[in-house]
Amino acid sequence: MQTLAQRLAEELGQNEKYVQNVIDLIDEGNTIPFIARYRKELHGAMDDTTLRTLSERLGYLRNLEQRKQEVKKAISEQGKLTGELEKAIDSATILSEVEDLYRPYKQKRRTRATIAREKGLEPLAVKLFMQVKNAQTPEVLAASYLNPEQGVETAEDALQGASDILAEVLSDDAAIRKSLKDLAGKRAFLVTRAAKEEDSVYALYYDFRRPLAQLQGHQVLAVNRGEKEGFLKVSVELDRELALKVLENRTLRGASPSTEFVRAAAADSYDRLIFPSIERELRSSLTDQAAEGAIRTFALNLRPLLMQPPVKGKVTMGLDPGYRNGCKVAVVDGTGKVLDTAVVYPTFGERRRREAIDLLKGLVKKDGVRHIAIGNGTASRETEQMTAELIRELDTPVSYMIVSEAGASVYSASKLAAEEFPQFDVNLRSAVSIARRLQDPLAELVKIDPKAIGVGQYQHDMPQARLDEALDGVVEDCVNAVGVDVNTASPSLLRRVSGLNAATAKNIVAYREEHGPFTARKQLLKVPKLGPKAYQQCAGFLRVPESAQVLDRTAVHPESYAAAEQLLTLCGYTLEDVSRGGLADLPNRLEQAGAQRAEAFCGAGMLTLRDVARELLKPGRDPREELPAPILRTDVMELKDLKPGMVLTGTVRNVVDFGVFVDIGVHQDGLVHISEICSRYLKHPSEALSVGDVVQVVVLGVEEKKQRISLSIKQVQMQKN
């Protein structure tokens, strides 16, 4: 039998030794970000996504093994665990196979078969199922089992009870269920019909029929939601005659007086027990697969959203649009500190609109505003038009950007926001959040429940624990990839650092408030509840800009400080050169030294040394700054301004199964269908694009009434060629 390491290595296409090392590291309590960054020699430079997949599969396989042991124990206690059955359980590769094998031995509620057994009809069922060639007819056999006291008054009563027993036995047979599930997977259809005579977003599915094997995840989730909301009737269809042939091949044993009886019992089993059960399982499996796909897409979208390049160091105005309650305004300085707040009413007539522009103009001049972030919610269009007019009247350069406000209202009403801004009401907190999202998307978005950020579909239909696990992993990876300033980070940001939790994050903030800014990484060991293991996991991801030790300001882990200093010596540099930024040739000198010499001299592996060298080139660099800057605008364009053939520059806002949505500056995002992304075949849009990508698109069509814009990236590329 394969070991866990062998199986995972085979599944993931990784070296077994490295996989075993990762398993050991996980079991020792190491976090994925720490393993990914600081244990490369042990795992062969697997990326964090591969490591998380490995960790998830490890958890699944261990749960599977635990369930196998539980099932074997339960069957053994009944005295029914044969060598063959034990082997079948041990060989099962998925949980549903284990449950199918356990099915005949499960404690059942009182069924028709249970009642028939209580009447003493099981021996009759066994005799009939044997289908002996020269046996007596079923009616003659049944006559021996009449028992009026038990309600078995006629041969028909006895035969009905025997049929009920056979039907249940067949429905519990793991091999039969597997054969029929395999058939259904290849030949069954998902069929949907309208449950109501009214138009809805589910109209596409009012007469829908698609092979299960061809269904896409977003279709499954849409159908499920339509059924839940009462707009759709949903069923699985499988050719009954074909299914019965499969069943009969496994149950009929040649010509016998009881053959037709068994055939009828098999048909009853299929219609009443097997197919309804398999239909439920198939739909559940389709839903699970669709959910996993949606979660992967969500995580895929979340990562680039969190890693958007920050627009740092500039005074920023945040506008939270609204009609009835007005447009909430917050001005923050380059560090996110609130300078001014206000509420304006640009939708309350021309006079109030003029007052709004004048007030905002005054704030721009007073505070030196350089960028304006506008939330994309209600009244965003009117607010954008007002902003464009405001910019035209200014004599200083100011630009704006539409910012997703998904989750801003959730954050503004949270306990966290109340603690951060006790002096502001809920609406003004939202405006602060919008301003800060432009300045540092990651630092602000970590305060919000990941599933409220709005970069996916059907997130509220997902298994919430699984969704939270996946999204929290993405947030953790992003935070640790960027690194965190220990002296400015909020508790929300700190708790996402490898090795820290909500309690230790608060303790770090409390320590620096009491003792002043941290001046060395080692001081973290003085923080209450932050022990040596937590320090090992978090130290490399926390920056201490105020430290006299230059390495404390970098992503070099304290355990590698000696190796870093030896590396500098080997290559003819000093720590002072790190501070001055004069190490341009460091990677080349390292490679020239050769792996064997460098590893022996520095006492560290080559993968670690290369990481150290890259970090020393740009101490404390922010990887987000190497990405394309976000598009900032100075004027507004409306839907009616769009014409087919126009070529525009936009930003990818969401990636879904059937295409990508692109912000082209007209408030309504346009759709680039998967077929219009590029000339080559794409299984999924994520193969070509990510959230935040800046792309050129051509307008294919505009439906003003439905607020739909069709775009193409492929045709722009074709025009260029």
C-alpha cells in the first residue's frame, strides 16, 4: 500500500522526499508561508499554492483513513468484517466509496425491508435470489412462509416482502451503485424547467438540458440557486432501460422460475431506491465540484486584488456615493490619517451640486489632495460626473479612480471600525476605507471578511468553512509576500502574519504603545504570549524600519543573518553596502562563487542564499510596486458615448468561468467573453488574465437598456497584427 507521501507525490508530480519533508514540517506546526519562503531546501522551491494544495490533500487523505478505520471497526463489531471487505475498504480512494461499502451495515431506520425481515421473509428472499434452475415457482416457495399473525396472509404478501428485502439489498450493493454512478456520469442529463410563468434572471434555464459531463460550474450553481428561489424544477435524467440492463447484468443468473421475480425486484429497487439516491449523490457531487471551482476562482481573483499596486504617499479623498444620505467625504494624508470629513449632496438639485463642488474644491486646496477614490455603489455615476467637473475647475493636477466598495459597509459597521474610528459615524468610516483602498489595498482589505470583497460568483452559496479556509490562505500568503511594518501595522494586518493570531497581534500593538516603536526584531520575544515558535514563524515577515541592524529591515530571516553576513564577505561587500544600496553585482558574484563553495562558506543552501541575495539588492522591497500602476482618470465617459469599434484601455475587475469583466471607465463593467480573450483555446479565462491586469479592448456592442457592454481583447490584437 502507498504511503501518504508516495500518493501525494504522484498526485502533485513532486519528489517524494520533498513531499515527506513538507508533511513533517506541517506536523511540527510550521505555517505554509514560513515553509514556502524559509524552508526551500527541504521542499525544492514549491510555491505557496502547491504547498497549500498538498496541505489540503493531506488533511483529506488523513480524514479518509480515519473514516476507513471507523467503518472497519463498526463492521467488525457486528462480526461481519471479511478479508475481502476489509481489502475493498482499504483500497477505496474517495470517501463516497467507503460509505457505499459501509451502507449495508449501517443502522437503518425502520424500512419496508426491515418490516419484511421481522415477518421472517429473509430466507424466502435469499432462495428466490439464488435463481436455481429447477426450483419451485415463487408462488409455491412463498406458500411455506405464510403467517397470518405477522400479516403474511397470502403468497402475494410473502412475495411482496421478499421483493422489498431484495430491493434494499440491491440498493446497498456497492458494486451495483458504482456501475450505475459511472453510467450516469457518462450518460445522464441535468434537466431544468420553469416553475413559474414569469421572467427572471433564470430564463436561460427554463428549458435546459445538458449532459452531466458537459456541465460548467457556474451553470450548476445558477440552477441550484434558481431551484432554491422557486423559479426552476430540476431533475437528473438517465435512460431507464440502459440502467436496468446494467442492474440485470449484475443480478440475473440465467433461466429460472424466479428470474422474472428478481427482474421485477431489481426494477423496483432502481425506481424506488437506487436512482433517487444516486440522483441526490450526483447533484451533491456536481455542487461540490462547482463549489470547489468557484472557490478556486474566488481565490484566484482575490490574490491580484489584494496585490494591487498601492498609490502611496499622496493625500487622498475618499467619496462614498449615496442619494438619500448624501455623498460621504473623507480626506486622509499619505499615511492614511484622517484630515477632514464632510457630507455633500450632489444629487439634490443644481444648487446643492454647486455647493458640493465648491466644498470639495476647498478641501482639495486646503489639504493638498492629489487623488480621489470613488466608491462604485449607488449614485457612483453622479458622483463621478461631479468629480470630473471638479477636476476641470482645479488649477492643480488631480486624478480619480473608481474603487470597489464591496465590503466597505460591512467593515464600517464592524466592531473593528468602531474601535478604529469611535468619533465617526458608520457612513464616514466607509469613506475613509474607500480612500485607504486606493493608498494600500492590502492593508485595508484585510479588515474585511474575504467573502465580502466581491470578486467571484455565488460566494454565499459556498460551504462557508471551506471558503473561509481558502480565502484566509490567500490573504495570509499576500500579507506575508509583501511584509509588514511592525511599528505601523494594524492588529487586522498583524493577525494575518505567519505565526500570529488575533491575541498576539493585539499584544504587539499594546507593547509598542506602552514601550514605543520596536527598534529590533528580537524585541518581539518580549511581547506577551509570543513564544519562540511564533517568533520563528513571524520574524522574517515583520520589518523594523527603525532598527540599527539593516537586516531587521529586510525579509531575511534572523536564523539566516550569519549566512547573509558570510555571503556579503564572500562577495566582497559589507552591511554598510546594503544600507547604501551598492550591491548590484551581488547575484552574479554569488553564482560565480559556485554552489559548493558558497554553501560551505555561508552555512546555508543555495536556494536560501539566492533569496538572501535578491532581498539585499532591494531591502524591504514591496513586490507590488513592480506591477503595472492602476489607471487614474481625469474625465468621465458615459455608456452613450461608446460606439462599436472604439479601442479603450481598461482594468480587469473580475474573472469568471465564462469570461472577464473589464472596467473601461463608464461605471458599468464590460464583458469579454472567453472566446474573445485570445486566439488560442482557453479552458478558463484565468489562463490568460488576472484581476488588476490592464488591457486594451475594442467595443463590440452596447445595450443601453440592459446596461450591457460586449468587448474583445482578441480583435485588438488581430488589428495590431
